[in-house]
Amino acid sequence: MTERKQYLYRIDPSRPEMLSQGMTDEESRVMKQHYEYMQHLLRQGHLILAGRTQNPDESGFGIVIFEANTDDDAHLIMMNDPAVNLGVMNAWLFPYKVALKR
């Protein structure tokens, strides 16, 4: 069996005001789906961690660190995130390696 690789994707709101002014009803619905997708990835054994910065301005962003078998699989996992797929978040994928962990 091939060892799975680690990846990180960064997500930024496509509408930066979402962080300072709050979410629209549609953004809220999509972000609920995003959270459910993160829970699904966790149950499937892909997700290592997910979270976001707490600054309420345009510098805020989220990260998702996860494992996948191939670069193509990693890209698919990112693109299947409802927040990314539905355009509420812009996303960038990076190969990643956790060096230390508690």
C-alpha cells in the first residue's frame, strides 16, 4: 500500500466583507455544508485538522490539513468542499508535511 501524502489548502472568503459584516443567508448555508464536509473527511480518516484565524477583517483565512493518495485526489478533495465548489471561498492547494504534533 502506498503511503498517503499530506496536503494543506488555504481558503479565503470570495467576499472579504463576510468576515467583518457577517455572512449572508446563502453563505451561512454553504459554510454549514463546509463544516459537515470537514466532519465527513474526519470520519473517513483524511482530515488531520481544520480551522480559521479569528481576525474579523480581510486578513482572515482558514486552513485544512489532510491526507490523500495522490495530487489528483488531493485536488478533488479540495474541490469537493462545498465552500470552494460553490464559490463562497477561494482555495489554494499545497503539498504539506506535518513536522511536529502534540
